[in-house]
Amino acid sequence: MEICRLENVSKIYHSGEDVCPVDNVSLTISQGDFIGIEGPSGTGKSTLLYLMGGGLLKPTHGDIIFGGRDMSKLSDRELTSWRAKNIGFMFQETSLFPALTALENIELALYLNKRSRLTQAEREEAMTLLTELGLKERAHYLPHQLSIGQRRRVVVCRSIINHPSLILADEPTNDLDSFWAEKVIHILESFAQNNGAVVMVNHTSWAERAQQRYRLNEGKLISI
């Protein structure tokens, strides 16, 4: 089943001269897909993910259809609610709320999605995810008390806690040793195998684990 479709999408920045990091890209993402996008730094890979992110970045040209809905037709409030339910983000920056513990950061993602008190089962699921990623003993630590690799793993937990249909992962193995990088890639693979979809930007050997691989070159998305 189709999850997301980009139709002739371009993004142009006007900053003295026109820069077009994404140029007339078309891509269909379906349940079960694990898509890898490769390319050197600064070529527009992150821009492409933000375009897929339900209004985080709006295209200059083209259409983005998600679950049959044209994202350009939704208001900002509708897009915010829609993103919380449908997309899990793993940004390059390990952006966590500094005044909340690791567990509370994940629980907040749950709350913002449902806007009601969390159930015991939901709280237990959040703790289970932290445990799976080796953070059980750090669940009540604040972000500044965690290493950058540990913060990266909290971001992974937060991205999947709401069971989205699509995960957008921007360099998800950054700051991780080979053991935890393997664990994160395995989680992404399992997510796709269970009727989700993953689009991952990665310039390391981990990109080879994706089922479909593309290279972004001068704004063009080329199948590898």
C-alpha cells in the first residue's frame, strides 16, 4: 500500500543566486519499503527528508501526497497534528527537551499525539524501548547527563513510540559505536517489515542495508 508520493518536487532557495538542492524528484514510498538516500554532505539529502516531513519544508514546485491527501491543502495546525500521528523523525541533531528526562521526552511525544493522560501500558512501552536500546538505567537522567550516543538512542525511541507509518531517519547511526548502530539499523529494518516504511539518509556503509538505494546528485534522485 502506498504511504507517500512525491510528484516532480523541487525546492529552490533564493539567496543571491538560485540554489536547487532538490530538482524535479519523483518517488513513491510504500509499506515495507526501506529506502536509503546517499550522497556527499551538502547535496540536499536532509532537504529532501524535510520535504517528506508533512510541511516541515514546503516545495517550490510539485506535489507531496501522503495517504491520498495533498499536503499543500492542510493548514499549519492540521499539518502539526498529522505529523505527530504519521511520521517519526530521527534528526541529525539530538534535540531533546533539556528539562525533561529521557523517559519524559518519549512520554511527551505520546502525549502530543493523543492529547490525553497516558495509560500504564503506554508508559511501560516507553520503558521497554529504552531498555531495548540499553537505556533502562538512564531513563530518569536529563539530556545533559547523557552522552551524545545515548541521546541519539533516546531520539530513536521517541521516533517510533507512536507507531507512525513512516520514519524519516537523517544519519541515524551518527555518534554510535558499531554495536548500537547495528541495533538501530535492525530496529529500522523490523519497522519496515511490519508494514511501516523508512527513508534513511546515510553516507556510511550502513546505507547498504536499505532495500532500495538512491543517490542525490545535483538535485536529481538516481537509483543505484
